[in-house]
Amino acid sequence: MRAMPMRGAGRRHRIDDTRDGRFETAFDASSSGLALLDSRGVVVRANPAFALCLGAAPGAVTGLTLAEHETFEGAAASALRAAVRDVCDGEAPARGFELPISRVEGDRWLHATVTPLHGSVEAARAQVLVQLVEVPRQRVPRRDLDERSTRDPLTELGNRLLLFQWLDRAAAAGVAPRTSVLFCDLDRFKWINDTFGHQAGDEVLVAAARRLEALVRAEDLVTRVGGDEFVVVLNESTSATAVEVAERIVATLRDPVVVHGHEIVVHGSVGVCTPSSGAYDLHSLVADADTAMYRAKHAGGNRVAVFSPPMRRARERHARTDSALRLALRDETLELHYQPVVNLRSGQFDGVEALLRWPGGDIQHAIAVAEESDLITLLGEWVMVRAASDAPAEMIGVNVSVRQLIRPGFADVVRRILGEAGVDPHRLCLEVTETGLADNIDAVVSALRQVREVGARVAIDDFGTGHASLTYLARFPVDIVKVDRSFVQGLGNDAASGVIVRSVAAMAHALGMTVIAEGVESLNQLEIVLEAGCDAAQGFLFSRPVPRQRCTETLANAVPWPVGFSKRRPQATALPVPPVVEPARRYRLLLDLARDITGRLDQDEVLASTFIALRQLLTFGGGSIQLVDATGAFVRLAAADPAPTPDAYETKIPVGQGIGGRIVASGEPRYIPDILTDPDVPSWRATSAGVRSYFGVPLITEGTVIGVLQIDSQEIDPFTEEDRFTVLAFTPIVAAAIQTARLFDREAAHALMPAPREPT
């Protein structure tokens, strides 16, 4: 923002001695709003007039980052942040500018002066002095006021006010039937701010604004209506033209933005709404385009979505659900039910999970709606308060949204709720759904550590359904992993489900975590999760979620083990005996090797290092990695130890064939040629090439089998149970590393390929 000349600009304030109280007296008594900020823009000290300018209580401003105060919207916050940065860096002797702020009583303007300080103010923490003075409206020329009130100072685009003024004029001119609206939102912009800083984020916004302007005509309009939201209005356009421009916006945003030597890749989601959508007026076009944009974002982002009338009905249902849920929260008509968790080692009830219920409402849809706003935080706190008050069991599991978890001060909220309910922190287990973890790793890890410092336990819920993998477990400070019900329900029918459950259990145990199987509904599933090494289970086989009183009675009187299973239940003496060969050292080595392999970005390096790593963990004759090719129809040998003959690499076999007919489901002899040339050898005793025993585990990423890793031996049944668990734990690490290397290779190829440019 352009600096305004002011008296004293260029002079550096020096405040060397405040111990006599004269500075404090003058500072606090000033009618102008005064605040001392450190180099990060955090308020060190503020006088009452400054708090009044912000509409805050005296003393409530200290410790806050000024630019992030709710008084300042996106443009004003960016201007204030830039001024503090420039003054602290010495790029400007002082900055003076005007900031628009919105209040219930109407819009106002504040004149802000940012001046550098010199001397030992507030223990040398203060770097700048900020002065705020309200600008009387009569002193601002009308034309100047209109220009500033309709212009975004960061990008110099029009703002929301100009957008709707423009639409009103277009409607009055009768051009509404030929007007289209494009709503663009930058994907993961918060991640850019958190990773590279707000200054980099501002530069990305400016670059995006210039690119959008370059794609439209002079008679069109580009506006910035929110932090990372832009609206483009196309005048005299057809539906096909609007979609074409939207596709070009998505394409041009993909080009990296270079900020301070960093290449930042920005993706965008664009919603398109044309007059044919049936919107009532031009203002409705904007709302409909916004709805389409969210559809594009929910589909994965980096794409275009065109509005259709069913989206409007979904939006209206969304609004009704939001209002009804807030009303239910206010009127205390929501309920909590509890589902018991059974300890599979002791056969006793081990705790409960609190599950929200909404009589007469669709709770799953309601939670999805709440996730999109602050409502999820209000809902989450209500559940935690009620569960802590009910406390029907020794351990109480409460589901927490990632949005709620990473909110500043969440750990303090947990501490307060437990303190008011008189519940020991170790009795609370906060369950975080896996689907939100991968996009917020650093913030989530920090928040989870704070929660554990309070004393509560942490669980990853629905594990296996999101984009995280087993390799992420080592990064998250969690105590419990809950295997998603979709894998448990596939047990007995789907071989891959059994392998996944065993892999999760093996890796979690290697990290010292407890494993709970969700959705156990049959005796067969219970037997399999026991054999897989799960420590606990919950599901309809034991109890459905029930109200607190019934849950208390169930915990006090019922026998957890279902009828027909008591004779097969493992006794305490029948538990697996831990291996005597330094298991702790093996687990530590496994983690070290996992970090090494997942840190490699070349697939050949991943494959070459796999067997080197495995030989440090266990003894075997040889092994191979067989991968599904790009067509998804054939399996090829990708790596082997010892090295195979050239023809082994050239041979392929259809997925689903092999000696046992289960290639990529359970493993086959070391080399594919052996499978083709010796079909009469049983799958479990392959003799070709001297191999007499083998153990294979599928390589699975994001629920898809991409190949198989197996080890073999010339001996009969040489692999111990510990060997098998080690391979089970190691295989997901290799799968994740292969997938990462493939993604990196595709991104690198895309970066080297010049993006096609269409004529504007």
C-alpha cells in the first residue's frame, strides 16, 4: 500500500527510560490509540484508546497478533502486516495509511501510523509503535472514499462491494441474461501461509490476481472477495465461453509462483454459473458459483465444476441442517450414546466410545455440515462436556474434528472441561479421524502433543480410509489405532482385508500402540481379529451404541464374550510368547530403515534398498517385488534378490493368475517365469529354482493393491511368526515409498513439460 506523507516521517522514535513512569502515564492517557508491537506483529502493550478503536475490552489486545484481529478483514490485515514488516526491516522509515473496518453500527475508517522504535522499550521486545485515529467521514472526499471502499489494497482488484455494485448496474442495463460468474478459490492456501509465511501468501495472491486479469477482457470484472477467493464476471458470454475461461484459470494457476527463491505451486478450484442455471438474479449467480466451487473442492480441487439446480437444493438443505443443528445444540435436544469396547486379552469391557445422536435428524449429514464452519467446534465441546459429565466407564472415547483439534487453546479447553467434571485426564481418549491428518501434519502433531501433556490419550479413528499410511504412524504421537470397520467387515471374504488388519496391528505394536478393531459383527470376524493381533474390539457382536443408563447396566452385568465363543477364547496363558531375540532392537531397526526408505524419491533406489534392509531384520534365501503395470492388467517382476536373469524382467502374467491363482493376493515363487513353466507345483511348496517355501504380502496404497513383496527359502517352513510379522510391518513402508516415488516422478515430469498456452 502506498505510504502517505506525515509529519515526522523518517525520524526514529527513541524511548530509553520509562522507569520514571512518565512514558506509561502519557501512553495510557493518550486519546489516540497506541500500541507497541514486536517484530512478529504481536501486541506487547496497548492503551485503552487502542482497545476502543478495535472494539475490544481494555487489556484484551495484549498478546494478540494485531493483523489477525477480527476487526481487520483480509485486505486491511494484509496492509497492516506489510507495513509492520517493512518498518521492522528498515525498508520504510514509517508508514501511514487508512484501514477500513466493519462494525455493527456501520463501516468506519482508521488512520494508521506505523513508526520504528529505538531503545529499551518493554525489555527490548517492542519494535514498532502503531497509532490508530478514527477518520471522520466528512474529512474524506466522497470520490476518494468510494474508490477506497471498493478496492482491495493488496491486489488492487475490486472488492465484494464493487462486485455487487457492478452486478446491479449490469441488471439495470439489461445484460443479465448474457452474464456468467466464476468463483475461484485457491486450494490449500492456509498451508502456503503456514509453510512459507504470510508475506509469501500475499505475493501468491497478487500473482494470482495478475493471472486472472490477463485471462479476461477489458469489459469483464475480476474481484477479490475474501482471503483467497476471487470472483470473475464475464459480460456478454456464452456457457461454453465461461467454462473455457474457467479451465484456463485452473491451468494458469498451476504454473509455480517464485517467492524468495521458493517455487510455490498453487492450484485452484473454480465454480461456474451461467444464466441457464435458473438463478433468480445476478446476486444469486454468485451464490450458485460459490456452491459449484465447493463441489469442485470436495472432488479433490484443481478442477472446474459447473453449477446445476440440484446443487442449489443441496445448498438449501445444507443451510437448513446448519440452522436446525444450532437450534438443537441450544435447546439441548442432542443425545450421546455409548458403545462398549472389549479387551480381547482379558475378555472384559475396557471402556466406551461416545457417539452423537440427533433424534429425528441425519447425524452423519449434520456432522459433515458442521465440519465446514465453527459449528463443529461448538458441537465437539458439547460432546466432550456431556461425556465427561456422564463418565459411564473407566475409559471414555470422544471423537474430535481436526478443525477443532488445531484450534489455538484446544488443550486448555480439554483441561478445563475435565477439571470442571472432576475426571482424571488419563480416562479420556480423544479420537481423531484419519482422513484429516495428512493435510495438516505439522499442526496436528503439535496439537496432539499438547493434548498428551494434559494427560489424555489419543487414538487415530477409522484408520485405513484416508490418505495417511502406516508410515505416518511413526510421526503421530498417538496411543491407539482403530482399524476401520470396512476392513473388519471384509474379514473372511477378502484376503486383502486380512492382510491390512495384520499389517496395521504389526506396525502399531512395533511403535508401542494399542490396536482396536471396529465393527466386529460376527464370531468369524472376532476370531480373525484375535489371530491378527488386535488388542480390543467393538461392534454389534458385543453391544450396539446405547444411552448412558443402559450402557452402565451393560458394563455392570453383561458378559462381553458372545455365546458360542467362550470355549475358543484364548486364555491368558495362551497368549503369544514374545520372541526372545531382541525384539526391541528389531523394532528400532525397523523404524530406522523405514525412515531411510521413505526418504528416497527414486523408485529404483527404493527397490534396491528394500532387500538390503530386509536382510538386516531377518534371514531368508531370496525374494522378489512384483508390481502391477500401468495398464492394471499384468504383473511384472520389478526387483529380486539374488538378481534374476533378463528374461525374468521381460515376462508378465495377468493379474489373478499363477500357480495358486492368487498372484498379487498372496505371493508366488520368486520369478514369474517359474510360475509359467511349472504350473503343477503347489503354490505353498514351489520347487522351481530351488525355492521350497515363500511368504508374500501385497503392497497396498490407499486401498489399492499395486503389487506383492515376498521372501523365500530353500528350506521348508523356515519363517517364524516374528519373521512374518516383520514382513507384514515392513511391506506397507515399501508400498508407501514406491507410491511416493511414482508421484514425485510424475510431478517432476509435469514440471519439465511446458504448459500449453491458449491465445487470450
